[in-house]
Amino acid sequence: MVQYPSTVDRAFAALADPTRRAVLERLGSGSATISELAEPFGMSLTGMKKHVRLLEEADLVTTEKVGRARRCMLVPRAFEGMTIWLQRLDRFGRVVERTKGAR
Amino acid sequence: MVQYPSTVDRAFAALADPTRRAVLERLGSGSATISELAEPFGMSLTGMKKHVRLLEEADLVTTEKVGRARRCMLVPRAFEGMTIWLQRLDRFGRVVERTKGAR
């Protein structure tokens, strides 16, 4: 049975790359065009477009055409579900730690 | 230039799979053997071992041999860094949202 990746699968997969994580951090301080995103990495526009497309497919980033450029911005609340899920696991991990310490 | 994946890269990549996320949730309620993990998924031991190995390589899960079985448990604090990072992005996302609302 072929299972297609869900949005959550795609979101975590998108975060598994240091360039894409840096792009998200950059967009945290405000929207940016593809060229503004590419420049600090010394990356081609084509390379950056691929990263942005993956972030869009994961519903983490949205883009809009402004004149000849394409502005990218964070999708509000895109990180909420993952954050809550990881916070729970983090708490679980701490319980494991305390239980080990008490042995 | 070949870039080898960092632990953070591997951790997010490991989370990009629903079975591995379910395994982590299961381990959140306590350690389990590979067979205990495989059973609810109707998965072969070999299949589950692969998932557990990926989680180990990402430093999210640790295992120890107990008799003939291998017990798996969460690595304490393994999720702390990712959680803090995602919380920050989540806050950034909310600022973006408020800014858009104020336009």
C-alpha cells in the first residue's frame, strides 16, 4: 500500500534541511523575495526556488507575486501543531529522566 | 561540496514519518521492546528495527539489550532544542498574523 505523505510528514521533512530552517528564521523577521532569501547563502535563484516550493508544499510558507518578484512569508500558526506535539514529547522525555534518576 | 546531515537534520527527518512519530508517543508512556512496538502496527520486527535504528541515529531513542529482547526508550531532553526552536518560529508566525491583521 502506497502511503502519501501528510502535511505533517512534509512539514517535518522540510525542517530536515539547514538552509530551509535558516530561510524560516529569516522570514520570522519579515517577508522577503526569493532573491533576498538566496543572496546570504550565495545560492542561485533556482536553488532557492526549490527550497521555497518545498516549504510551500509543507504549508509553512506562502508566497505572492509582487510586480516581477515573489514575496515569501511564514504561514501564521503553521508551527502550532508541531510545537504542541514536540512539547508533549519533551515533557515525556523529562518524566523518563526523573524516573531513571529515582531508580 | 557534500554536506553530511547534522543531528538536528536527522531528528527532523526521523519525525517526517507517521510510524516513527507513533513509536515516540508510545515510548512517551514508558520503554518497550521492538516486538511490543511492532505489534500494534502489524509490522515485521525487521521493519520496526529499521524505524528504531533511524530514531537512534537521530539521538531521539536509545536501546539496551535485556536478555534476548532490546528495550527502547526516549532519550531525555532529546526534544528540547527542536521544541525551543519551533516555539520561536511559532511566535514569529503569530507576529506575522497580527501585522497582517493590522494592515
